[in-house]
Amino acid sequence: MAKHVNLERRRQAIYGWLLLSPAAVLLTTFAFYPSLATLWTSLFSRETRRRPSEFVGVENYSDLFADPTFWTVVQNNLIYAAATIPISMAIALAMALWANSKIPARGFVRTAYFTPTVLPMIAAANLWLFFYTPGLGVLDQIGSLFGLPSVNWLGQPETALWAVIIVTIWKEAGFFMIFYLAALQTIPEDLKEAADIEGASRWTYTRRIVLPLLMPTTLFILVNALINSVKLIDHLFILTKGGPNDASKLILYYIWEMAFAFFDAPQAAAMTILVLAVLGIVAGIKFTILDKRTHYQ
Amino acid sequence: MSVLLRHLESFGALLLAVIWISPLLFAFWAAFHATTDAVNFNLTAPWTLENFRTAWDGAPWLRYFLNTFMLVTVILIGQFIVTTLAGFAFAQVRFPGRDIVFILVLMQLFILPEVLIVENYVMVSRLGLFDTILGVGMPYMASAFGIFLMRQAFKGVPIELHEAARIEGCGWFGILWRVYVPLARPTYLAYALVSVSTHWNNFLWPLIVTNSPDTRPLTVGLSIFGAPENGVDISIISAATMMSVAPLLVAFLVFQRQFVQAFLRAGIK
């Protein structure tokens, strides 16, 4: 009997690993190995025709820290995150509350909010180009109605990053709305009735009951928004190419530029490792603190 | 007071909706008008298909459409196979090391393929897959998100069905194929919608891995077509943009409910 159980257990182990093998091979090839390879590359010098690549320790990192463009890019990305995350989340919440309440043309409203989500970032950038173009663009035309001068939104350092941020918010908010909307629909009706009987205003109900119940969703969206603030850079290729003067350059775009325009793989690798470290910290926080704290349903 | 507030809120909701949809509406309108009319907001100008004609002749769009279509299909098939097998292993098979491996898989949610572009480019070139559709698709096939989704779906299947199938003489594969896969159909549909819309829209990785019109997907083709140095004017860019988003956008408007549900299902579980 014991032998039989043992055999069954071994069989299960073999099946398990067999079933897992395609995923394991692919994940190793395209996620785990490249991560380690990136770390490895970041410790070697750049290979040139005259000099082969050699081990340089943390030199690539110290070069990076000495590079003023790197700090500009980091600062840009921090602004990008600090602006897109809270604003798109707040708009998403407002959208969800509205799309969930009894308003006229609710179907249209929901569709309008969600539609940007199904567009490619490249297409979104093209649409917004029509708004931002100096002189001819929609924004300038509206501005000229009020006698405002023409502004080169994408061409001047003060506004380029913000123009990019607005496109990201436009693209993201409807996506996040969906998660809030789903969470709102799981809130039982009796809570609303109880609040009505107690004479609580709608505002009190929203603030004291709805928002706390949305907490897990908010944290879920927050993690997604954090990841997006690294990932969403496609529109830079159309709108600004990181310019003018690096004013709208974000980290992932800089990594791309470093590797595929300047052909400096070790520098790109060093930067990639730093991004992975940040994402690792986000993952750590998500899996340890948030997952334990937020399960109160 | 509260009635006034309610009206104000409805107005706000509608205003936001109009603002949100306006970039798309403007581009749609501009795509059907001559450039000079579009930039002057000449609302009475005649409608024209000329921009579409010019845009269509300006790039091998049919090829791009085909490439994107093949790309999302290849990715979807790969994902279905890989995530079904792995999801089943995590949900229903007991083997040593399962939990540790599962945590490793979840880590991949944070090791974004987008961030690893440099080394993945080296890897894809080494495998001889540079400038192939398979090369664009492969890094996405073992999606941790998909594995997680399938695991959740398979965990919800009653064990009695599993036992019954086994007593009837079904092997592991038979049980998976005849019991689990059919019962997880809604999850597959949801996952398919999310996957197709993600990869239809993906840009950075295909930009790096493709190098010819024979493999280039729509997004990359569109970015090259619309590049400012090509000096294409705004109405034509709008027409090209409308063309490349049309299939997904129309599908979304028709199957809106399913789309939204798919994103919900994918996000919440």
C-alpha cells in the first residue's frame, strides 16, 4: 500500500513537471535568464573594435550616476509617475462612481470613458498630435479664440513632459475605471439602504462606506499604475522622441535609445538592472504587505 | 438642493465623456476632410475619402494587417497551450517545489518583457528568430498572468467531475481536455480578448525585433508612416490612424459588454 502511494506521488511529480515544462522553458529563456544576463552585461565594459569587453565591476553604474542625462530622465520619470498615478486614479474613481449612478446616456458615457483603452498608444499619440501641433492644432485654435498666443506644446521643455503625461492619463483612466466599476457593483444594496435609513448623505455614504470598501481595488490599481509609469512610453516615439533637450525623456525610452541608437549595451543593462530593482521592491511590497492587509471581504 | 447637485453631476459626467471621446472624434472627422478644411475647422466642408486613398497607397497596409493578425494569432495559440498546461499543473497536480515555482512565475508579473528588451533581443537573434513573427510573439507566450488566470479557473472545477472522468477511464490529458478546458471557456474568452487587444496595440518590442515590411505589425508601420520627418499631413495621418484602429474599435463597439467583462474577469481574479 505504502509503495502504491509512493508510486502515485512520483507519478504526480513527473506529470507536474511535464505540464510545466513549456512554461518553464519559455520563462527561463525570456525572463529569468535575460535578467541574469543583464546583470552580467552591466558588469562588463562595452565591446569595441579595438578593445574586447572586460570586467569593470560597478564602473557602468558609476558612469551612469555621473551622467546628468540619467538624472534628468530619473527626475522626469518621477514627475511622470507622481502626476499620472494619482490623477488617472482619481479620474477613474470619478468615472466609475458616475458610470455606476443613474445618469442620462449612461451607455454613451461608459463607452466614451473606456474607448481610449482599446487604442494603441501609437494611435493615441497620433490623435493628440492633432491637438498639440503649434498654430494648426486644436489647443492653439481654442486658445486663439481667447486671444492667447500660439504655444509649441511639444517643442518647449516646460510643457513637453506634461503633454506626454496628459496622453497617458487619457489612456489609463478608463482602464482603471473598469476595476472600480466592478468593485462598486459588488457592494451590497443593503449598505446603501442602511445609510439612507440612518439619514446619511450621499457624500457621507461615499466617503465612509464606499471608499473604504474600494481600498483593495485602489491598491490593486496602484500597483498597476506604478508598473505602467515605467512601461507606457510608446507615445514618446511619436510626440517628442524624448526632447526637447531630454525634457520629456523617460527611463525605458532612454534604455531603448542607449541600446539601439547609441549601441551602448552595458549602460543600458545597468539602467535595466536599476529598473528591475525598483520593480522588485514594488513586487515585494505587493506580495508581503498589501496581500496580507487588504483581504477584508 | 440635492436635485440641483444631481443635475450638476450628470452634466459633469457628460462633459467628461465628451472631452474623453473628442480626440477620437476629431481625428475621425479630420480623416474624412481635406487638410486645409480640417485645420481650419471648416465644419461645412465636404466629406472625402481622398485621405484614405493617399494613406493606403503610402504603405503596405494590407501586409501590416496580415502581420498583426498573424502575430496575435500565434501569441494566442501559444499562450493557450502553455498557460493551460501550467495552470492545470498548479491547480490540480501535487508535486514537490510547486509553491516555490509558482512564486517564481508570479515574479514574472514584475519582470516586464518591455524592460528586458536588450537581452531578449540578443536571445531572439541567437535563436535565429530576429525579424520573424514568432520572434515577436515568443517572449509573451508563457504569460504569468495567463497561468495565474487559468490556475484560478481550474481550481474552481468541482473535484467530483475530475474523479468521475477518471473512473470512466480518462487519462490526465483526457481529463484536462474534456473536463477542465470546456468548463473554463469563459476564462479563455476573457483572456483571449485581453491578449488580442494587448498585442494588437503592442509597439516597443515589435519595433526592436522587426526590420522589414514582411513582419512589421500595424503599430510599427503606423509610427513609420506618421513620422514627422516623412512630412505627412494631419488628415492623412488621421486616416491612417483610423484605418489601423478600426478593426479593434469596431469589435469593441459591437462586443462592448464582453470586452468590459473580459477586462473585469482578467483583473479581479
